[in-house]
Amino acid sequence: MNDSALPVIDLSLLDGGPEAAAKFRDDLLCATHDVGFFYLVGHGVDEKLMDDLLAASREFFALPAEQKLAVENVKSPQFRGYTRVGGELTEGKTDWREQIDVGPERDVVDNAAGLADYWRLEGPNLWPDAVPQLRELVNEWNDKLSAVSLRLLRAWAHALGAPEDVFDNAFADKPFPQLKIVRYPGESNPEPKQGVGAHRDGGVLTLLMVEPGKGGLQVDFQGEWVDVPPKPGAFVVNIGEMLELATEGYLKATLHRVISPLIGDDRISIPFFFNPALDTVIPQLQLPPELAAQARGLSLDPTNSPILETYGDNALRYRMRAHPNVAQIHHDDLIQGPRGAI
């Protein structure tokens, strides 16, 4: 697969009548069975909103260090807020990026005995006072991309021979979408350095917006790393582990990574993770025989960890591994206690 071979799929085909909609579903199924990644166009998200969010993101990262650190994630038991460069790990290795993490704005869940550990992820965000427009832009982004994501999920369900609304209940009450606003400062010189290490996303699906003209994303295709450059106005979409689990591996959660830009350059990317409620166990679909015959079973991540059935367990495990400093401060009992294998 070369760069141009990454599938480009047009969401507006769903509104073009039965024949066009059927073509869209066929293209969607093919792309996510074979590659697990595709470009999405025709999604209807306004270009001005995309530009405004990128501009606000740049404004945040240009703030003095003390203003960014005022909302640092070490202050958040929910792993929200700002992560300084070098403050996150993938596969135990340092990622060379800074970012701000945002999740659903909710009250903290009382950590009463008997509650699952993953409820600790519910809580408030940390917002920078110096960029007040960021909160409103992120909320609008969340609404728009959640709607696009639900359309995609219903199209997958239909294409897989299931009721179109089979996934709806998982997102009806307290869904858990997450957003990262990421800046990769240049570190490659010219030998490539890790921006973020090889990983699969632990949720349902991801819609990624990358600053125009900025490469670095690579996808594992048949054992080789393939560049995925941004396309103007398009999202890069990929499958998360929950959809692989729901289809016994027919849909593919693909390893991907980001190479740091060259020294003197940088790159902004904004991944949106469409995730269900934390206590969701994703429905297991009964695939038609011709599709079931092509299901590959579940893959393992680079640490040989299995996909966990309850989304919140998956989410908490990823957070604990990626931000051990936050885990040490706020969740030391999970590290030291009987469930310390997280």
C-alpha cells in the first residue's frame, strides 16, 4: 500500500439514495477489514470550525510554560489537562509531544466500596484561562464529531448484517468521548525520533484532524510502516479495539505511530475518540457466514495485552500506563494493591 492507496470514503454518499448508500457501506467495510484506516470526506464539519480549533490550539501551546502548567494533568485524578513534553509513555518509552486532554464534563463519582475502578475517570476538565474560546470550540467539536461517529457506527452495523441501532444504547447514557489537542515539537535530526510510539486505540473509533501539510503519522500495513499524510478537509479515521472485539477481529484495530517532525518544525494534531459509557460491554455481533469466515480473532498490542471487554477497564489501563506520574499521585492503591497489574 502506498500513500495514495489509503481509502478515501465520502460520507455524503449516505444521503445519495439506496445505491450510493450501499456503495458507501461496502467501501467502509472493505477499508476497515483490510487496513483499519481511511480518509473521510463529505462529513459536513465546517471548515471554519476546523480552522478556529487549530488556531486556538496554537494559541494555547504558545502560552508561557507557567500558564500551561497551571492546568497540568498531575492536578487531575481523571488524567485531564496539560501534559508537558516527555510526560507521556507508549510501550514504556517517552513520547515527544505536549498535549491537553479533555473528556466529558461531569461530577466526580464517589469512590465507594464496590464501584469499579474505572469510574475514577469521571470528573471535570482543566481549562486554560488565557484561551477562553477553547472550551466552547471543543464542546462544539465534540457535538459535531459525535454525530459523524454515530452515523459511521450505524453504517458499520448495517454492513455487518446487524440492526442499524445495535450500538446506540452504548452511547445513549453517559458516553465517554475524549479529545487530545497535541503539539509535536521537532526532534528528528534527521534520523526519525518517536513522537508517539506504536499503539492501537482502546475505544470504538477515532477521527483525527492534522494540521495541513504536516506529515508524521504512520500505519502498520502488512508489517511495514506506511506514511499517512493529511488531506485538506478530511479526517483520518481508524478503528479502535472495541470494534475489533465486537466483530471477533473482522474489523481491524491497526497499530500506528507518529514520527517527530524535524528540529525547527512542529505539528498540531487533534484526535477525537468516540467512546461509549465506561461500564459498556460492546455487543458481540453475529456476522453473516461469509463475513464470519474472514474474522481473524483478536490481536494483541505490543505489550501482548488482551483487549478488555468493558470499555472502562480498557480506558483506565491505558491511562495508568501512559501517565504513571498521575497514577502514582492519585491512584497509588491501584498500583500497589491486589489489582496492581493494571
